[in-house]
Amino acid sequence: MTYRIILAETAESDMYNIHEYVEFHDSLQHADTLLSGIEQAITSLKTLPQRGHCPPELLRLGNREYHEIHFKPYRIIYAIRAGEVIVNGVLDGRRDIQTLLQQRLLR
């Protein structure tokens, strides 16, 4: 089965912000390369989204609805629903993920 990938506005915003940050602090080339890698990781979810695991921060709260894969140091957070993979965020794993996930996903 091939899943349809949907990027939530928050995930699109995350990717834009990551690109802008890396471009400003490093180079446009590095920012483009990084964004391309993140996009490839997201695209890979089309064929086997179940390979991701539940984020431990959500698991501790009893929430098994979301999954994640890594494109180090970034964590791609998504849900699987009826033939679709909804990407909710691309988060820097060095940040306070617990608070970010609670603010975004558990409102």
C-alpha cells in the first residue's frame, strides 16, 4: 500500500524555519541539502510508515496516536490515518520536545 503524505501547516513552518536558520548561520547550500534530506525522509513514509515508533514523551502520557522517524538531529512527528500520513512537525531533537509535543498535539 502507498500512503498519501500530508504536511500540516506546523510541519511546513518547521521546515521553513529550519532552512532559514541553517542558511543564516551556515550556508544556503547546507540549508538546501538539509531540507532535501528531511523531504526524502518524509517521502519514505509513503511505503512503510509503521516503521516509526511512538515518541517516548507521548508514550509516557499514554498517547500512541503519533509516530516518529529521525533525520538527526530532527524528529519527524506524524500520524497514520486511513491511507494517509499526516506530518505534524519536524522538531529539533535538542529542544524541549515534551513541551512542544504537548502544545501542538495534546491541546
